[in-house]
Amino acid sequence: MRTGRPLPPLTLSDEERQTLEGWTRRRKTAQQLALRSRIVLLTAAGLTNTAVAGQLRVCIQTVGKWRERFRRRRREGLLDEPRPGAPRRISDAQIEDVLVRTLESTPPHATHWSSRGLAAATGLSQRTIVRVWQAFGLQPHRVETFNPPRRTAPIRSSSRRCVTLSGCISTRRSGRSS
């Protein structure tokens, strides 16, 4: 804990205050962002880091971290920074191409795209296509409406045999019992 040097005051514009309050109230906001917004709002109200930490049940260091990030970079400071690791190899344009082809076109001689077929058409791997479909909740093999195939009456031949749709041939007897 620092002693001797007071913390710089934290002031908010009306627009910043409205945005932060909206982030804390919205149901769809990530909980991490809502907590960071609460921290900034309470520190701007004049509470000390210790009081904010006690009220929100977080560490004093957490309060200090988000207070300082907001002071330096304002609202953008509260958003998540890029994580370490390998950068993405697939661009947004490629993802958009996969989505557009999946939703708005069909392959020749087929009713829907398969992951392998779309991979060959786009030049991406089959696993990448599957990941994109899973991320957006797409299931091209499932359609909104299902039209069952037309059933026709069994074909009857003169030898009293009946061919059914399943391809089985059965012998029909006349109405007499044996």
C-alpha cells in the first residue's frame, strides 16, 4: 500500500458516466466489464480503493489496477486486451465468405454444403469450416422445413407381384384363403 502520496482524482464526463452505468445494468454485458465499471463509478464517487474493494469484495490491487487503467485510457482501458498466443490465421473476410456460402448458396448436385465440400470450395481446412459453423451455430444439414419424398402406390405387375418403395418384392395372393 502506498502512503504519503494521494491518488489522483477520478472525474467522469456525463457521457462516460452514462456508458459505465449502462454497462453495469445491462444483462448482456460481460461480468468482468460490469465489475470494472462499478469500480470506476465508485472511485469517481470519492470512495477510497480500500472502501471499493470491501464493498465489491475484490482485492485492493484490482481496484487500483482498473482505476489507473481508466485514468490513462478512459473507457477503452476497461476492455480486454489481446491475449498472448499465436495470431489468427483466418481473416474476417474468409469467415464471412464461409457464412455467405453456407447460408445463401448450395453446391452443384446437392441440397446443402458439407464441411468437406465447402472446405474444397473455399480453400480452408475441413476443421476450420466446422469451427466456424460451431461458432455461429450453423447446421446446414438441418433445414427449417422438411418435405418427405412423394410416395406412390405400389407398382403391380400382371404376375400379381407387388414392388414396394423399399425395393422388396412380395407375392400377393388373391382373396382366397388357403
